[in-house]
Amino acid sequence: MPWAKDIYSVTNQSKASLLFDVLNSLSSYTQKRQNNAESVYAHAQLFSPQHLRNFIEQYGTVKIRIYGFVIRNKLLIWLSPFWDFLLRLVGRKKDAFIAVELQL
């Protein structure tokens, strides 16, 4: 991540936080979307939670939350928040998105 070296100059503070969201490479949903040439995912760079943590923890304290369970049946999409909550309780690591808080 080329922006990582400029974190301190962008925040201009010693106790700042940087929040961002990336696509999870462990997610089968994300991988399938990336294989579709017409998808916005086709040119995206994917990260696993551990790869991302290893890459940025040198810049501060990292907190990671994985979320975004996607139900493939459109009639049941309203259940997604409920399933997302349950899967986070059991520690699932393969949902579509990774939210990161980097405390400098």
C-alpha cells in the first residue's frame, strides 16, 4: 500500500486513527465477483485479514472486523444482517469485507 508511508503527514497528529475498508480475498463471494470481467471487483486488489494486519501493523495498532455475509437468494436478502451478526459471533473470517481501524 503506497499510502502507508504518508499516513503521518496526512493525519498530522500523533494520536490519530485511520479507518478503511477492503475486499476480503478469503470470501468466495468476492472471488466469484472478481472473476467476472464486467464487475467492478474485476480490477480490485483483495487482501486476507492476516495479510492486511501483517502489512500495516508496523504503523500502529490494528483492529479488524470482518463483515458482509451475502445471501445469494434475493428473496432472503433481508436476512443478511441477522446472518452477518451470527457469523461474527462464531468468528467467521470469510465474509466479503474487512473493516480496519489503524490507531497511529
